Amino acid sequence: MQTGLEADSSDAIRVSSPAEAARSQRTMPMLTKTLLTAILVHAASLLAFGATVTLQPAADTSLFENGPDNNLGATDLASGTIRIGPKSRALIRFDLAGQVPANATITSAEFRIRVSKAPPGAVPSTFGLHRVLQSWAEGSKGGTVGSPATAGESTWNARVFPDTAWSAPGAAAPGDYAAKASATRLISGLNAYTFASTADLVADVQAWVANPASNFGWILISQSEGTPLTARRFASRETASNGPTLVIQFTAPAQATPPSITGQPQSQSVVAGGSATFTVTATGTEPLSYQWKFNNTDLAGATNPTLTLNNVQAANAGSYTVAVSNAGGSVTSSAATLTVTNPTVAPTITVQPQSQSVIAGANVTFTVTATGTEPLSYQWKFNNTDLAGATNPTLTLNNVQAANAGSYAVVVSNAAGSVTSSTAALTVNQPTPPSVSISDVSITESNSGNAVFTVTLSAASSQVVSVTFATIDGTATGGNDYVSISGTLTFQPGETSKAITVQLIGDNLNEPNETFSVRLSNPTNALIGRSGGQGTILDDDPAPVINIAIQDASVTEGGSGTTDAVFTVSLSVASGATVRVDFGTINETAIPGSDYAPVSGTLTFNPGETTKTILVQVMGDAAIEPDESFTVTLSNPMNASISRGEAKGTILNDDFPLSITAQPQSQTVTVGGTASFTTAATGGGALRFQWKFNGIDITGATNPTFTLNNVQLSNAGNYTVVVSDASGSITSSVATLTVPSPVVPPSITQHPKTQTVDAGAQVTLAVSATGSEPLTYQWRFNGNPLAGATSSSLVLTNVQPDKAGSYSAVVSNPAGSVTSDAAVLTVNSLPEQPPRLDRINLVGNNVTLNFTVQATYELALEFSNSLVAASWTTLTNVSAKLAPLNVTVTDSISGSPQKFYRLKVTGRVR
């Protein structure tokens, strides 16, 4: 059967069938001249369907019996016995990492070694490869036969010189190596020898693939080492191409599909003590494995698609993610945040609404204060019936009337339940009716005239107001000095003033001034304010007289005890004779014995005296009432005339309804500052103040102003003041003190990490920080800000060498900023020369391909049956860790009319 090879324009190598080769023979000479350039791509490492790898030792050394601490030079491996002298044995270990997939099945393992020196008269000997069961070290590569051992070498006595010993010198079976040889080979003269694949060799390699930590290689021992001249020296790995090799054939399952998350875990909020369940769903080649993480730390035993947390507490709050993995790779879910809230606390009323008594037309405010888990809802009730729209902690009623009087309560609710306040009673009093008062009048007697008294209402009324009046004799008498009258005055709604006219009867007599009064009584829809108006008839008949006059007096009532009202009686001029005048009190609105103590008597002015006083004792009380009055009259003068014989005594009421006129105001104060709450109130008598914090009395806070110095977070809350006097107490509205938390500057808790990647990769840099929100981020590249890079993570796609450098993040908030440590990004360039197929041989239906893997790179050999919409299949993956590696791969083209082959770079060896 004849086959052919040719170079295809796609930069791949095509192997054709015999029929195809017949048409292509003329192209074969070109093969030796054509540069076979592979397609250079980046891809993840792929698993081959079947492959052969040839490995050089990762370590090899000799154990030399000539002195327990002596060793053999590095360029040779010794095993066997020279003449009668010491024995030697060789240790060899191959590194399978990156060469054979972890899930591969080993089908063949051949060990090849070359004899570089044999003693004269060498005796053929069978050598065995025994699996080593203990770790050992290669140590120095220099020295000669019998050189003293240096630290870290394996010797006849030590696995690692000088401290770690074999079970017995030269290693012992079964403690240091398997007693049974995994493979044997008769070795005679200088030549290359192959230890053919055996079940035990295959088992050794399979065990090392499954558990790389158990790979301690083989020890090469002459099975007749007690016989002289069995010694051989073998080329070591330091002799490059002549050193030992291990040829492994294996098969691996088809490429696994990496996992993909189809259902992300979801964030949730759970009440403390409850349960939280996070679930992820994913697709990909089974088996899939799961590892849940809490705040980026693995959770022990959390390896299922569902993570359930029972009796969650505040410490469980945070970020949860899950990594899903299979043979094809792994993927991490998005973060699901668990929020743990405190159990809902039912509402409790800390400040009850207070009963109130107001005048019709006033505005009324009821307030309740409650604690409990937010949100709290409110529903006010009037006489046990819901008030529409009354759903705030404060209920305000404007222009209240009698229909608004009744009981008010509020129901405070939240998710945990509800509570009803105590009842606050509203009493609506009708407004105090206006008072009607009459003025005094003085008029010259002359021979005729009128005295006009003005009667006024203290305020306009919406009702008709009436009052009766009548004249009352004083020193002036009706029919002689004036015409007596009586009647009724009527004020229409809105009227506030009326006049009473009294006609005077004049004469020509020289006489003292005379007085009479007009008294008001029987008011309708009004109160009597000043009930008597004095009319004074001023005598205009000249005569030398000494006049006596008395002055009105006013005194504040007081809450208790007595106070003197002082009336001053004076002569117009000093007299040379004794002047006497009688005095007494006349009741008006003031009640004798309750409001004042009536007095009477005689005042005597000695010659030269011009002033005397009359004291009337006024009795204090706490009743809220209008001003009251009484009259002090003078009569029966001697050696003088009375110019003003009546004085009005007015008792000024000082009792007012208890009322807060200035409410304390809410405020916001920073920690360490000063907060001051102030109130003002009116009432009868002495006022008392008691400040409260969240409904609790504050010790010593008994002034209208309460000041807090060096405010702390614990001072935030509700402040009220209770004002009281003899009539009762009243509570202010709530003033809230807000104390904002101090702004904490940012602090970085996780710095971005230094990374090394291949060109074209995607890189994610992340920083984590704490501090007062909001936090802002600005990434920098080589110290310069990156436009738009303002998140906590920075994603760089398809990175190239020009992206290599220093990356840092500046985290800021209103309190300041902090810069992260610099993360250095290193970007490895692709090889300057693309991989190439060096040689292709076709024997029958088998094609052998030879190529070289450059050091530190991973290659994939792929094939396809067509270049039209080609789908490439991986034949094998090969990597070179420390030095270039020459690789030979054999493939069958049986049943295929043609095959194309190519090499591609899949990554670098880590």
C-alpha cells in the first residue's frame, strides 16, 4: 500500500490515502523545503483522545557503598558490583505533571537506559526496576566517584544527607522500595536497553498519575549484585539525549465541557434565628463538584448544590458564593448577600396622649410616642371610631367646637402586633363672654348740662348684649343736682359702645363738688366689668375752699395670702385747721370677705398735713376670673370740701390657664457638640419644669432651658418638658435630637494582587475597603488615573505587553482617601517563532509526526479531515518545563481519505 504526504496552503500538514497520493507525488520533493508553520492560537489545555509522551528524568543519582557519606559523579549512574568492592544502586524519577492528564489511563510504560561504561571482563547481569517508597533528593550535580556527600544529596545511608536516613543503608525492601521488581532486563555490554512495558510498570505510572505525591521513582538494582564485575555505568540525565527516558502511552476521556452556572444563588433577608437556603444550578460534564464560600473563605463540608444555614445570627450575614468544578475547569457564581435582621418587636407606647381643656375655636394637638420595630403605623380614634386620615404620631384639630369634645386614643401597630394608648379627653369650653363697663364722667355744674357716661364691651359679640342701668345718689341727689334715670342698653352684634346721658340741674350755690353714680346690672350674654360709673358735678361757683380728693388704686391679687390696696387721700392745699373726712368701702364685682376686707373710718388731717392713706386688704386665690372692683368713698368733710369722693379699687387677676407658649425644637448636633432645648409657658402662680428623655425624667433638669454638653450618640432621642402649677400640668411637643455617626475615613482591607498572565488573557484586579459610605474608587496605571475605572474591581480584557505595569486604586470618602498597594501585572509574550512540524513519516496506515516543544510552553497537536469549515480535534497535548522537548507522535489514517495536522500554543507551563 502506497501513501503520500503534502503541505497544504492552510499551514497544516495533510496525509492522504494511496489513491490521493498517486495524484500528488509530484509535490513530495517540496516537503523538505517547505516551512511548516502551525496556526498560533491561545486556548485552554485540551485532553487528547490518545497520546504517547517521552520523558527525561526529573532527578537521578547513585548510591555508592564506598563510605557511608560518599557519592558518585553526576554524569553517570552506577549500579552493580565492581570486583570484590562496594555495591552501587541508581535512583531515577520522572515528573509526570503537565505531561499526562490526571484522568488518563496508562496503556504502556517503557523504560530506556544506555550503558556508558562496563568493567573489563564484565559479567552479564539482570537488573530490576523497583518502585521507591520514600522521598529522596538529587543534590549536587558535581563530584567524582567517592566524593564526599554534600547537604541535600542521597547517599548509601541517607535519603537526604545528613539528617534523613533510609530504613537501612543502601535502601531496604520493603521499607524503602518494593521487594518485587516492576520490570527486569538482562544487560551485558555497551548499548541501549529497553525495559519493556509490564503490568507492574504500568501500575506504577498509573499510581503516580492518580497521586503525584507518591511519585518517588524507581531504584535500579542488579539482581546478582553479590557477583563481582556486574557493575555498569549508565548515562544520566545530565548527558542530554543519551540519558534515561520513559515512554508512556495513555488514553484520556473526551474533552470535558466546563461547568456553566444556569441559576445563580439569590440574596435574601432572614430574621435572626431563622433559616437561609442558597441554591445554584449548573450544567457541564459530570461529575460536578461544589464548594460554597462565605466572604471568600471556604465553608467546611459545604459541597452540595444547596447550602442551608439554620438558626442564622448576625455573624452569618455577608457574601456567599459557590465554585462549581469538573475536569474541564471551574466557574464561580455571583455573590448572594445574606442580611440578618433583628426579630420584630411589638410596639410599646412610651408617652401617652394627654387630656386637654380648651376654648371653642382653639387648635388642639394630641401626641403619642412609641417604640418597636419599624415601620410603625398609627390610627387615631374619636370615641372609639377611626378618624379618616389620622395616621401620624401627632393628631392636630383646628378650630375645635363642642362636637369635637370627647375621648381620643391611638392604635400603634407593626408586623408583631398592636397596642392602644390610654384615652385623652378633650373638653371644649365656650368662650368667656365679653365684659361690659361704664366710664366715669366729670362735668362742670354750670346752670344746666348733661353728663354723658360711655358704656363699652371688652370685645364685640356675635350675640345681642343687654344691661340695665340706674343712677344712684352720692353727694349729689336726684331731683336736686341731677335728673335720676334708669333703663336698658342693648348692643347689637358687633357693637361695642353705648352712651347714657344724665341731665344735670344747675345752681349758683358755692358747694363742694358732688357725685353720683350710674350702676350697671343684670347683663345678658356678657359679664359686668366695671359696674359703676361715677358722675362728678364740678361746682363752678367760686369760693375759697380746701378740697379733699382720693385716688383710684389697683393691686395684683396674688395666688394666696393678702395684699394691701393703697388709696391716697389728699388736700388740694395745706390747711391751718384740722380737716376731717369719713371713708368707707362699697361693694362692686369684688366680694367682701372673699376678695377683700371692707373698711370704714375717719381720716384726720392735722394742720399742715396734705396726704393720708386708706389700706384695703385684698385676698389672693388661684381661681381664673376677670378683674374685680370695689369703691372707696369719702363723706362728711369738715373744714374742707370733697373734690373727688370716690376711688375705684381694682383687683387685677394674675391667674391664667396653664399653656406652653414656646415649644422645644428638634435639632441635629454632631458628636462632641452642645444641644440646648428651651420652652416658655404661662399660668397661674409659680411654674415648675421637668425635662424628660425618651419619657424618663432627667435628674436636675428643672429649668425652662435644658443644655447638653459634649453630645454623644447615646444622647440621640426624644426630649419633652412637663410644665405644672397649682392648677395642673401640661406636656410639650416632642423635640428630637439627632446625632449623626462620625464619618470614618476609608481603610483598605484587601489590596489588589500581583499577577503574571499570557498575552490575550483577561485580568481582574480587585480592592476591598471599609469606611463611611459612599466610597468612591479610582484606578491608576503607573501612577496615572484610568478613565472610567471607578469601581472596586478593574477588568482588563485581551491584555498585551503594553498593559504590563503597576496598578493601584485610590479609595475616597468625605473623610479622606487611601491608596492601595501596587499590583504588578506581568504579560508574557508569545514565542517569537511559531511551532513547526519537523518530520513526518508514513508507514502503511500509520503516520509518525516529530516536533519540538520550546521550553516553558504547552502545545496541542490537532487533526482535521477537511479544511472547509474545519473542526479540529486534539490528538495530544505536550509541554516542556525546563528545556526544549523533542516529541514523536504516531497516528492512524486508516479509513480517512485525507488528514490535516497542525500545532498550536495553548499556554505556558506554570
